[in-house]
Amino acid sequence: MSKSFLRELKVEDALLYLDQVKMAFGDKPEIYNEFLDIMKNFKAQEIDTPGVIQQVSNLFSGYNKLILGFNTFLPDGYKIELPCEDSSYAPRMDHIPSGFDRVTTSTTSMAGANCVLLNWFV
């Protein structure tokens, strides 16, 4: 995903994603509220991009469309990939620095990287 793509995202994209989360957990409003708390913690810089990815992936465990949909709002170089259905659930976060084909990691962070979605939520 390029930075120019991130700029093309609109508030409506974030609102649509929020609606999808709310509908998926209509009978569990605490999940929706926890998602909003994760977004607030990120905006307050209490967690970094890998942290928000991990928390959202854990919170939405079993809801693969929501997990993969979150990719839309991640900064350049971050992507959540899910394993094949027959393996145990463990989302993988890929950080792909410029000039490299692919680097899989769970600890690399981008200083100052903002998640577009997070800025719209809180």
C-alpha cells in the first residue's frame, strides 16, 4: 500500500469499518468498546503500530474479514496476514521496508507511523 493510497482514504472508509465491527459484535458491545479503547491508546502513543496490530488481531480472533480489513488503514510497510485454515490461529505481521522484498517480524516498529483509521476514530 502506498502513501498516496492512504491519502485517498476517506472518513467514510473508517465509518464503514466501524459499522462492520459493530455489526459483527452486535451481541457483544464490550468488544466494540475495547476496539475503540485500543484506538485511543494508539493515538495517545501508549502502544505502537505492531502493538495495535497484535491487539486488534487478538480481539477479532476468528473474524478474519475484520482482521484483514484492518490492513486498509495501516501505514506503509505493515500488513496482517493470516495462516492457512488448517494451522493454529496466529496472525502474522509483515513489515516490508523500502528496498526489500519481504521481511517478517513481530518487533519492528516505524517511529511516528500513524494509522489513518486511528486518527479518525478518536
